[in-house]
Amino acid sequence: MKRLIAALPVALAAGPALAHLDPVAHGSFAAGATHPVFGADHVLAMLAVGLWAGMLGGRARWAVPAAFVGVMAAGFALALAGVALPLVEPAILASVVILGLVAATGLRLPVPAGAALVGAFALFHGAAHGAEMGAAGALPYLAGFLVATAALHAAGLALAVALARAGRSAPRVAGGLVAAAGAALAAGV
């Protein structure tokens, strides 16, 4: 636990070694799969969804992340249809802070309300992926970022389970770290 907390600031400070993959050179699926993992804002939000879902337990462990993935696909479709959502980047940054705070406080919501909360943010994440698709083929790119997103949610869920073993407050501390990292990103630190 102490190593995880100590390593988090270093991991968040590190930038990606490469820009988004070129779909011509690497394929549309690979370009989509790497897109969510090359931005700290996306990674933190996805981990927070899984972390919170793990804290909620029961049906929420699959329903909350599934809602995010489904609504994110809808946001992607809106972007492809030419619908421009306002304030996409601020909404994505807000998702990191708010979802981190939700986990930090251990907010207990009914599963439909939790799914709706993450879904509201997922729409913006999907729109951002659609706007940044470039020359990639839509369906393989979509499949790539959906798989990567689900994997990040699973990592957050596994983190919740592992941290719960370390102590009841450990998952909340991780949520607080996510919120703090989101605030730092928003402040441009």
C-alpha cells in the first residue's frame, strides 16, 4: 500500500512516450486501444469508476462500469454524427475530480443512480475519442478503446479489492489521490 501511494505521483507526472498511435502504421484497433491509456485524465477516470464500483460491491461491480462503456460508445457515435458536445475537456477533468471524490467519500448510491452518474461523464469521454479518431476505421477504433476502457475499469476494481484487504479506508485514500490528481491536472500543474 505504501509503495502504491508513493509511486502514484511519479506515475502521474510521467508523460506518454509516444503520441497517439497512427492507425495507418499500427491499425485502427491498436490506435483505439492506446488512446485511453495515453492521457492521465482518461486513465484516472477509468480507474475511479472501477474503484468506486468495487467499493459499492454486488451488482454495481459490473453494472456501473458497463454503463460507462455503453454510454461512452453513444458519445462516440454522437461525435461521428457531427454532434459537438460543449465543454468536453472540462467535463473530462471534472469526471476525474468528481469520481475520485465519490470514491474518497464512499458515496453509496443505488446501482441505477451510480450508473447514471458515470454515464453522464462517459458521454464526454466517448465524444473526445470520436473527435480524435483521425484516419482510423470507426468500428475497430471503437472496439479498441472500449476494450482498453473495460480493462482500466477492471484494474480499478482489482485495486478496490486489494486495497480493501489493506484496510477499510485504503480505497477511500486511493479515491482521494485520484481527485487530487484530477485537481492538479485541471490546474495545469
